[in-house]
Amino acid sequence: MKQQKVNQRATFLITAVVLLVVVLLIGILSYLLIAGLPHVSWHFLTSSAASFTAGGGIRDQLFNSFYLLVLTILISLPIALGAGIYLNEYAKDSFFNQLLRTTIEVLSSLPSVVVGLFCYLFFVIQLQIGFSILAGSLALTFFNLPLLTRSIEEALHTVPNLQREAGLALGLSNWKTITNVLLPVALPGILTGVILSCGRIFGEAAALIFTAGQSAINVDYSNWNPFAATSFLNPLRPAETLAVHIWKVNTEATTPDAVSISYGSSVILILVLLLFNFCARFLGQRLYQKLTATTKKR
């Protein structure tokens, strides 16, 4: 009887905490949507930012955020995939592997300002890359690698050993078993980790202030030459992202409608982050159902 009362109190406490978190989240989202949606329009999404006049938009900042996101994923995903495969399939219990895991954990806990300052001193100053999308992508790779590596390692770890034994029993090498058997089964978990890391990249601001820069030059969206200075595909041009734009508008407030721009930009940022999270859950579930259905048919 006593244990039953303790269990009921614990259940009530956990439920209350969960409801509190949900209420706080709904409250924050509701406030931002109510305050920001009236300022979002097609003109706001498709026009360039204005420095000293009202009526500016977030076209360039929004594109820069997605461009930097794609470039960061292209850089970090192959590295994280190799690290995740090594840690789960090849790494033994040794001092070097323990040191590697500790390094990944430390890297994931570093403050973004510290990483941004290091990347500024190394990439922007020492390597003379300058404030650019490339420098920002390299900086965000430091944030993305630990999350992606852990996601891939965990996805591979959840694959039953029976799958490995079946591949080896068919005469496949260890590498062939990983690439042809384990990775397809672990694909839903890997894809979920990639999409969630996209949300973290898209919302990062502190590191990009030191690397990608706080200015967005006028780019030519009809120029597909990535080596041209004004091309929208040029990775060496400075690029202010949406998250940095929100910070800059609030700190400088040089435009008359700075509050409206800030609210509208925040709504777009929140909606994109929610889209990333919903896509992660939806695609992960669909891929899992498809793979398990295929397995059952066989």
C-alpha cells in the first residue's frame, strides 16, 4: 500500500513537470506567433534588408542560412559517418578510443562563443579565408560533428547483432556488411539525427558573428558562377544569417521598424526549426515502417 502511494505521487510529479514544460513551450510559441505573424508577408520574405529605412525584408538572410546549412552538412556528414562507424563497429576498449570519445563529449560542450572566436583566429585571420560562408560552415562543423557522430553511432548500435551475423554468414566482409546491411537498417535513425542537427545549425548565431560576418552584400541571384564576387553561390562572400540578423537588428536598431523585423524574423526562424523537428519524426517513422514491412514480406 505504501509503495503504491509512492508510485502515485511520483507519477503525479512527473506528469506535472511534463505539463509545465508543454505549457511553457506553447506560451513561448503563441507569444511569438501572435506578435510576429502580422509582420510576415511575401514582400518581407522576398525583399532585401534595409539599413536605415523601413520596409526591409529577410530574403538574403534566409537564403544565406539555408546555403550555410547545406554546406555544413556536406562537410560534416562524411566525417561524422566515418567516426560513427568506427566507434560502433571497429573501436575496441582502449585508451585511444576512450580519449576519442572524451574528445567528442568535450567538443559538444564547448560554448559557441569560444568555438567562434577560435575559428575567427584560425580560419578568418590565420588562413585568411575572411568573413565568409565557408568560414561559418567550418565553425558550425565543430558543433555538428559531436551530435551527428553520436546519432550515427546510436543508430548503428540499435541494429540487432543478428543482422551482422547474417551478413557475415553469407560470406560478406565486415565492411560489406556495414555498407549493405547495417547502414540501410540504421538509415531512419541516421536521417533523424541529420535533420535535428540541421535545426541546431540553422538557429546558431554566436559562432557566425565571428566567422560568417554581420553584413550581407547585394548578391546577384541570376549569376550561377560560384567564383564571381556577387554570385549567390560564392562561398567566400560574407553572409549574415537569419539568426545573426535578429541579433543585429535588436542591438543596433538602426531601422525604424526594427521591432517588427525582429518579430517577423523570429517567427520564420521558429517555424523552420519546428519544420525540421516534424520532418525528423515523420521521415524517421515512415522509413522505419517501410524497412520493417520489407523485412516482414521477406
